[in-house]
Amino acid sequence: MEYTNILLEKTGALAILTVNRPKVLNALNKKTMQEIECAFFELKDDDSIKAVILTGSGEKAFIAGADINEISTYSATSGTRFAHQGQAVLDLIENLGKPVIAAINGYALGGGLEIAMACHLRIAAANAKVGQPEINLGVIPGFGGTQRLARLVGENRAMELVLTGDQIGADEAYRIGLINKVVPGEELLETAKALAMKIASKGALAVRYAMEAVHLGLQGTLPDGLNLEANLFGLCCATEDKREGTQAFLEKRKANFKGC
Ligand code: CO8
């Protein structure tokens, strides 16, 4: 697929996907969502890629939400359909099997915050602002915001953000556990890259199973989660990476993981 609204750059084990509609603060229209979906399918199948960074073009915005021009045309039926389609793209990101890091370089509002929350880790520039302003448009979050925000920061904070539509700054977002780290804007991409490469240097299967255990475990009961963890631990024990990781420790050398 030829991409017109995103940029996809691959360097070694790392891919950087940049939403590239700076004139509208990288708002997510249907075409952009299709391109993001296509790119993530490509990255999922590309065994050379071990980590992905998602960011936005320009210095002002990560993603300022779904495209309000399109939302203004939705009926009940098409609104439901597009919410489902958007949710499927975010589910693809969340279940990619490799870490996706959101590098939040400015506004992450509405669908922008929702896509950042579908990523596994979030780093923000100090000037970033995040929020779920949908209520100001007479709608509610539709790309999973009511669900992922409450899971990340708790019902109380999520309810406040969703009902007021207020934006909060990067420091406050960090304080409530919505983002992992705040850095000066000029250090954002390098910090995200360093984190991505640190995780990419681990055993890819262990990384995948760890994400699965945390994410799927949170959807069910504690006994179900513990059972899942034990089964995935057992799967790890069958890998070459486990043999290499434990041997390397015992031989006092650095492990060289192969992802198998
Ligand atoms: N959609 C379309 N265009 C946008 C959007 C957007 N979300 N955000 C900004 N733009 C456009 C502006 O219209 C403007 O265009 P133009 O230059 O042609 O007038 C350009 O981007 C620059 O924006 P501003 O002039 O407004 O820049 P400011 O610095 O003054 O303000 C803000 C920046 C505060 C980010 C402001 O642009 C804003 O409030 N944007 C809208 C934020 C918002 O409400 N986001 C939520 C959208 S709804 C949503 O995301 C729902 C997700 C689930 C949908 C499920 C079904 C599909």
C-alpha cells in the first residue's frame, strides 16, 4: 500500500510510524486509520522488526483526535461502524506481539489519546497535553477511551477526564500513571528509541509473552491470570532464548537472544 497520511521508517529492529497530517494536527480520518492498520499488519509480519514507535508530525501535536469533519457527518449506524473499525485498529496495536511506544510530541486528544493508550508504553514531551474532549462535541470516546483510560488511571480520574473534557499537562498525566516518562521535547524521540532498543535486545518471545500475561491477565480473574502466567512461563522454558539467557548468566556473559 502507498501511504499518503503516514510515514513508515524502518531502521534495523526498530520501526517508526509517524502520522503525517500536521495541517490538521494529525487528526485521524478514515484513510489515515486504514493506513495505520495496514502498516501495523506489515510490522506484525516483519520478523526483523522488534519494536515500534508511534508519533506525530510537527512540534504541535501527536494526534488531536479523530477527524471532526468526518464525525460531523456520522449517523447512529455509521458512527457505531466507525467506532468498531477504529477499535479494531487499536486492538491490533495492543495485540501486536511486539512493544509499541507512543512518543507523545504535543496534543494527544480524543482518538489521539486513545491510540496512545493502546500502545504498551507512553513517553511524553514536557509540552504535551492529553485529554478526552469528546464530551465538548456532544459525543463520548469511541476508540476505547472509556475502557482503557479507566484501566490505566482508575475509574475516578477517568470519569473526571471523560465528563469534563479537560486537557491535562504531561506532568499531571505522569503523576496519575497515564504516561511512563516526561522528557524535554528535543529528547523525546531519542528517549523513545533508547527504550525501544532496550526492549528489542531481550528475547522477543519472552517480551511477547510478558505483554500477553499482563494485558490478558488484567481482563480476567486473578486465578485465571495466574494460570495464564504459569502456562506462558512454561512456554518460555521451551525456547532457545531461555537456554541462552540462563546459560549466559551462569557463564557470566551477555546473552545473545535469537527470538526463538
Ligand atoms: N479534526 C479535524 N481538524 C482538526 C482537529 C480534529 N480533531 N484538530 C485540529 N484540527 C484542525 C483545525 O480545524 C485547524 O484547521 P484550520 O487551520 O483549517 O482552521 C488546524 O487543525 C489547527 O488547529 P487549531 O487552529 O484549532 O489549533 P489551536 O492551537 O488553536 O488548538 C487544539 C489546538 C486545542 C488541539 C484544537 O485544534 C482542538 O481543540 N482540536 C480538536 C480536539 C478534539 O476535540 N479532539 C477529539 C475529536 S473526537 C474524537 O477523537 C473521537 C474518537 C472516537 C471516534 C469514534 C468514531 C470514528
